Amino acid sequence: MELTVEPLKVLIVDDEYLIRNLLRMRIDWEQQGMSIVGEASDAAEALAQVELLRPDIVFTDIYMPKMDGIELSRILMERYPSLKIVVVTGHDEFEYARQSVKLGISDFILKPIRASELLQVTTKLRALIKQEVGREYELMKLREEMEQSLPYLRERFVNQWLSDVMPEDELQEKARFFGIPISSGEPGLRIAVMEVEVAVPQAKIAAPEVYPHLSEPYHQTPRTYQVQRGLQQQHDQPHLSQHQTEAHRQPAEEIHILLRMVGMKQVQAFYPQDSQTIIVMDPHNRIVVLSLGTDTEFANQVQQLQEELQHTLKFEGCEVDVTVGIGQWQSGWGKASVGYWEACRALDYQAFVGKNQVICFEDLVIEGGKRPYHSDAQLLQQLQFYVSVGAGEEAVLLLERMLSVPFSDVSQFRMAAMDVVTECQRAAIEQQLEGEHALNKEAVAAIFTANHLPELKSMLEQHVRAVSDVIQAKRQAKEGNLIDRVMAYLEENMGNAEVGLSSTAAAFYVSSGHLGRLMKKETGQTFVEYLTQLRMKKAELLLKQTDLKGYEIGEQVGIPDPHYFSVLFKKHIGRSMNEYRNVKT
């Protein structure tokens, strides 16, 4: 829809009535989308009129009593930067009037005033103002869209804060923007991560009308599942016929999403109007509670919240599991990523203690007095990288290093095994492995029941090597003749000066870094070296077989800059083009 602009308001300033009247009568202002809202005979009156009428355009003479038009323009531009000013001047005053260019004057009109010139100026100003209004309108719409997106942007910022080590100045600035009360004087933070899960039988009937506050469409179409919330059990549940049940059967994932949404709302309701508590959903669809300030009753509150969620989030015929991991109290805002990582590791420990628990990171010491096991995040990240690129030998060597640390008992090295299996699983998911290739359940079960470290090391080594080998085989099959196809592509397209590593990688749907590494591995040359050599061979052939000039050959091989082409040719061939052509056979 086209943006409509109200008639532009014009003020005429001149100490001569005849000039003011001439400007008024010279053109049809209404037809130009403008309206003369006032006149002034001197600068003082003009300043008052501008303050009162707020015109869009001011036409002003240069020579007026007390204050000239240039000084008036300077004052007006300082006070009203968006105001458009047109200076009316004679030929003998034009050089003096040019001083106003530095002030930002929009245009000049020479006396005697001609209608054609006036129309030209007004048309230009109308277009300029309409363009500026359009930009302001678009900016306003963008601000509105930003306001609507603010909750999402805030959640994304918090997740970035939890995942990365963010510089304190950047953290402070973004936190202020999103209304998060962070200051250098605050004592610290503590983080809990909640996981809500349910095993949904396929035949279950669902009726999300029980949660009318979540989504309006649920009231319009019968669903095939029925979520019951303890606090709402007094409501009669709607009945669905067998026909409706079969016709509207929904996937289990929809139920999981619904339960997480309900859980999220309950957690938010648990901390009403609490500016010291931040609640977001992390990228793994887990609810994260970040408590700012002192560490007093946080763990007790989370325990109470877990019990409430487990009691109220009910699914017909099934129990909903609510498991929570809590990180240690961190003494600075910059350590949020550490607290989040600890909470996630504590949550992972449910594999040993079971679901529906509140697990604190500091309680992962198996027996009192023994040193707790601490995962090495850097080594785990490196292990995941080696596995994900199929580097089995490197992964096994790193595994030996990781398991060389002293363990207090079997439980501790099982925790280390859980870390290794988790990273292998992440690598498998990242590489989109499926089925048993992604997770050999029998092998993993055997690992977690191993009672001796040598036995565990052997099984872990086999597991790491197996996942790495599958990934490597998949990568090799996928890459196949990629380099051959790239070479053929470059042979065909070398004459295009735009062809380069990025464009070629995009053409084959791979990353630039990956393609560059493959080229180096397969050809012994970098991408640029290979392409340049290809172009030089083609240029050498054209010199032998044609009478094309040097710059024409450069264009045909994709190097349109004659000087650069000449330099490259001499560097690669060892002679200039003229020398080469003179001795060609």
C-alpha cells in the first residue's frame, strides 16, 4: 500500500509584500501537494511562525532588516534539522547565497521568479520529503516488528550468554537493552535446567482444550490427545468419537511440545514479577531458570517447583517425567556458561540416578571426602570433532589421554564413559546417522555396566572407533567424485572472472573451508593455485593457437585486468607473453 503524505506546509519569508504575493500566485500550490500556511516579513516573525505552524518548507529572501536569510536559515536548521529551506536570491547576491550550502539549504531560486523554476523546486522537494517520510514510516514499522520479536531476541541473547564467554561490556550493554538487571556490583548467579518428557502411546486421545490459554486453534479442531492438569481436574473433559479419534490422530512430538509449553508457563507463574529470575527455553527444548543475586533458597525453590510440575503435568495413562540439574553458584555474570554447563552435566547424571530427580552438580561426589569427577569440556569438544570428521585414530589417542586421570571408584569412570558416549552421540546426530549406526544400545548398556577400568577403556575405544568409521565411510561415499566434478566445473567456467572458492563451494553445496581442504588434499594445491594454473595453461594454449591480444586472452581465461594477467603469466610461465609468442613453435 502506497504511503500517503498530507499536504506539505509552506512558509514564505520576505520583507517585500510584492515578492511574497508573487510567490503565492506564481503556481498552483494545491496541485503541487502543498499549502501556504503563513507569511513573515522579517526573521523574528519567521522564527515565531515556524515555532507555531511547524511548516515543512520555508522560502526566504536573503536581504531582510535586522537578520538576513542566511542567519535565519542557520538558526532554523539548528532547531529543526528536517526543515527544508529554499533561498530566494538575485544574480548579484548569488555568490553570497552560496554560503548557505554549508548549512544544508535545500535549493535556490533566482529573481525574477519564474513559474517553471518554482515548479521544478517544489516537485523536487515534494519527492524528497515523501522519500524521507517513507523512510521514517519503514523505520517505525521495523521498530514495531522489533518490539514483537523482543521476547524471542531476549531468549536468544540469554542462550548465547549461557553458551559463550561474552565480554563483560557487551554483556552489560545487551542486558540493559533486554531489561535484565545485571550490574558489576551484583554477587553472582545460579542456574537450573529442567527436562520435561513423556512416553506417548500411539493410541492415546488428546484434548488440548484443557489448556485454552496456549493456542486458539486448539478450540477449533478436535485433537487426539488429552492432557490433564492437576489444578484443572474439576473441568469436564470433552469426549471424542472413534471417528474423530482416527481422523485427527496427532504425532507424539506435538504432545511433547504442548507439555513443554505448559511447563514453561507454570515455571513463569512460579516466579511472578521476579526481575531477578530469568526463564527461557534452551536449544534442546529444556526449561532454564537463571537466578541472579545471592544463593539462598534457590535449590529448595527448584525442588518445590519440580514436585509441583511432576504433580500437575499429567498425561492420560502416562506419567510425565520432570528432571532437573542445578549448577553451582557462580561468583560473576561472566561465568553463566560455566553454571549452565554444570547444570546440564548434572541433568545428564539422571542416567545413573533415574528421572524425576533434582540433581545438584556439587553432589556428584560419590562418597564424602573423595575428589569429585570434573569433565574436561575442551577435551570433550575435541573428541566430538575427531569423531564427527571420522578421525578414529586421533579420537582413540585422545580417549586414552582422557581416561588417564585417576578415578576414585567405578561410578566416577562411568561418569567419564557417559561423557564420551554423549559426545559420540552428538557427533552421530550432527552427521545425520540413523538407527544402530547412531547409537548401538547394547554396546552402550555394556559400557555403563562395566566394573573394571581396562574393560571400560576397551569398550569405549571400540565404540569411538566404530562411530568414527561409520562417519568416515559416509563422508567418503558422499564426497565420492566431488573433486572430479569441481575440476570439470572449473575447466568449463574458468572464463568467468566471478568464479572463485566461495562461488564454487556454493554451486556444490559445501562450505568454502571444506572444499579448500579437499582440493589441497587431492591436488596438492590450494584452490586458488589450482584455478590459476588452469587459467595459465589455457592462456598458454591460446597464445600458441591464436593471434588474440594479451588482454583478450586474459578476458577469456577469467582475468580481465591486463596488468594482473601479464604479471601472473610471467610468474607462472617464466616469460612475458611477447617473449613467449616470439619463440613459440
